[in-house]
Amino acid sequence: MKNPILNEIKNLVADRDLTLTKLAQMMSDKLGRKYSLASLSQKLRNGTISYREVLLISEILNYKIIFYDLNKKH
């Protein structure tokens, strides 16, 4: 079974007409540290991407991460 974060990020990137290569480059520019397609893909495949990196990806792609309380009745 594929890691769901990999599929989700790939879909979000595609929705913005970008590639994972371009996303890796944009992450490098924002953080001032090297990201490559290989390193980003490996983190996504292995499920080892950090929350900080996911937040950065959401910022770059102009998405907002929302925590929704499933125990609350709305």
C-alpha cells in the first residue's frame, strides 16, 4: 500500500500545475537548504517528512491545514 501522504502531496502539486522537482526547488529557496526530487520523494515514500516540511509545502502551494475536532458535534 502506498503512503497516503505521497498521494496527497502529489495531487496537491498537480492541482497547482507544478512538479515535485519544482516543489523541491521552492522548498530549497524558502529554507536555504538543499532539497532534491530524490530526497523529497524518499521522505514522502517512507513517510518520514516532518510536520514543518508539510507546513512549508502547504504554504508554497497556498493551502491551509486545518485540524477538525471529530468529537465535537457541529
